[in-house]
Amino acid sequence: MRELLAFLLFAVVFALSFVHFQWSRGSHWPEESETALARAVIGDGRRRMPPRFACLALSIVLAMVALWPLCVVDRATELSMRQVSMVIAGTFVARGIAGYTPRWRGYFYDQPFTTRDKRYYSPLCLLLGLGYAAFASGELGA
């Protein structure tokens, strides 16, 4: 069971890493323009994406987070491995919860980001956080 969860976490987070990598190369997918992309994935009123190196840096971090469960699946119950997994889980959960707070909504107000954040981005972060927490819990069968 732990191996399946590790693979699922890898697949989802690596897909997110790949999308950020494409943005670092100048892609506007899944939107038609940079302005539309910035409104859809950032939502703070800007009309340009962050610098490409920032998208690349986030892509690299997400790739490392994606690979983590695969790299430690056999040692997932060791204290240090569990701690790292819980930091990852906490980061995703914090982002997921933040998406529903008034302060977040005051800062990230642009459409379609606001709607997508409520429907997709925040719930996905919460689900990933729960997945990494379950991976770290040591309660899954080996």
C-alpha cells in the first residue's frame, strides 16, 4: 500500500512540476496568453507571469517533493524520513487551508484564479497534504 501511495504522490506532484517547468520555458498552457495564464494561476492582479527562473525553481522543488516518497519508500517509518514527509504534508495543508481564508481572498482576488482556487487548487493541496501525512504515518502496510 505504501508503494502505491508513493507512486500516486509522485505522479500528481511531478505533473505539477512539469507544468511549472513548461511555464519556465515560456509556455502559456493551458491558457492562450501570458495575461490569461497569470490571471488563472496567480490571481493577484498581475498581468505577467513571474520570472522564468522562479517558475524553474518551483519546478525543481516540486520535482524533489515528488521524488521524495519514491526515494524513501523502504525507510518511510524512520523518524527522520517521517519528519521530512510531515514538513511536506504541513506545507501542502497550510497552502490548502490558506486558500479558504479571508486574508488570502483579499490578496488573490482575480478571476478565474479565485474560482479555480476554491474548486481545484486548494482542495488538491489539502489532498496532497493528507497523502504525505498518510505516507509518513507509518500506519500503511509495507
